[in-house]
Amino acid sequence: MKFGTLARIADAKSCHENFRQIREMGMTACQLVYKPQVYTKEDALLIRQAADENGVEISAQFCGFRDQFTLWDIYYDYALCGINNDAFRQSRLEYLFQGAQFIQWLGITDMVIHAGFVPNNPFSPEYAAMLSSVKVLARHCRKLGVNILFETGGESPITLLRLIQDVGEENLFINLDTANILMYGYGNPVDALYTFGKYVRNMHAKDGLPPTDPRRLGPEVPIGTGHVDFLAVFTRLKELEYDRYVIIEREISGEEQKRDIQNALSYLKDILLRCGYA
């Protein structure tokens, strides 16, 4: 199992510091978060060189959107978030197409995305829009040798499984965010792994609490202080023979973020030993 965290790159030409800090915290992997106006091959080569020189493996690129129309809530974002929105679908898909090419230039294979809220009703027009959008994106990515990993959260686990099976492309997987399933109010990551566990290809180790306000996500908290049962999560992952990446995420910044990530690393290493990971 390889530990890492998110490498949020603002400038490809000065990203050595991002990777140096990851190594200083005792980790050797990351998910890259890089959202330029235009993806270029030059930037891909610069970032890859900086990662290699610091001994950090880039496990995936987390591709977001450059517009500011997502509110990150559990109310308005049913209409605003992701690629099933009529107003933003084309521009967001085109940006993800760029991201897929960037991933190929980077020399990796995995793209993590927030697809948006997936309707539970498979016969709704909104589900048809999501289904067709993912189909187009998956086929484009497949030609480039790129996998799509759905970030969990804005859907029930069985709905995400249905979407993957309905699209029917072999390059669709899951980035398990252990806290998001709780924070969005759709269940818990342990039960989710029984539903879609075989599709998990990467993960965010994150902790949180269920929502109590139907308009706002539950709060994200330091690992070990929320409702995520990490012992049960990794016990199930061990049963599924998952042995890839543990990407620690803490949604704050500064020295407190660094301290919480380092505490999480120690906490999770102990959990893995208790689960039988070498």
C-alpha cells in the first residue's frame, strides 16, 4: 500500500516544493490537482520531472472544472455540479477531454472526476443526460489509454454501480472517498464497499460527519475524530485485495493541515497493521 496526499499545483514551473513537502511528510505518492486554463505537454513534462526528482509517484490526476458555478452543497448543486447540467455540460466535457490528453502526456493512466449528482431513478431525464455524458467521455478516454475514476459522494452506492454497468465501458472505476459518502448523507463507506468494492482503484482517506442540515454537507474533520470506521474500511479492502494507494485528504490549509496529515499517516499505518497489511 502506498501512502500519499493531494499535490495542488498552481504553477507547473515551480512545483518542486509541492513534491518535496510530500516526501518530507513521509509519503511517496500523490494525486495531482492541476487546473490550468489550457493543458500543455510542456507542463506535463515539467510536473512529471519534478515528481520523479523528488521520488513521488503520481497515482492519478484529479480533474476539476475551471468555472465557478459549483457551490459544494447538497441543495443547489443537484442542478449545478458536474457534467449532467445542460448549461455547463459542453464546456466541462471539453475541459475533461483536455485533461485526459494531459494525463497521457504525464505518463499515467487514471483521471479522477466529480461527475455530479447521479439520480437514483434510472428512467429520469437527468440520469439519461449523465449516462450519455459519461459514455462520450469514457470512449474518448479509452482511446488515450485513460481510466475514469468516479469520486464518491453525490449518489447512493447502488446508483454509482448502476451507472458504471449501464455505461458498459471497461475503463470506469471508483475513487473511494471514505468521508464523502457520510458527508453527503448517502450511507457509509463500509457498506458501500460491499456494493461497488471491486471497482475501487484509488481512494481518499478522509474523515467526516453526516449532515444535519439538508442544504449543507456534513463537516470534514481530522482522521480518527469522525464517523468513518477505518478499521472496518481497511478490513474490507483487504478482503477485496486492494493494495494500491491511500491518499490522505484534509480540506484545510497551512500548518494545521500538514500536522493533521502527518497524524493521519501514523493513525492509518497502525490501522493497516491491525488489518494484516504488511
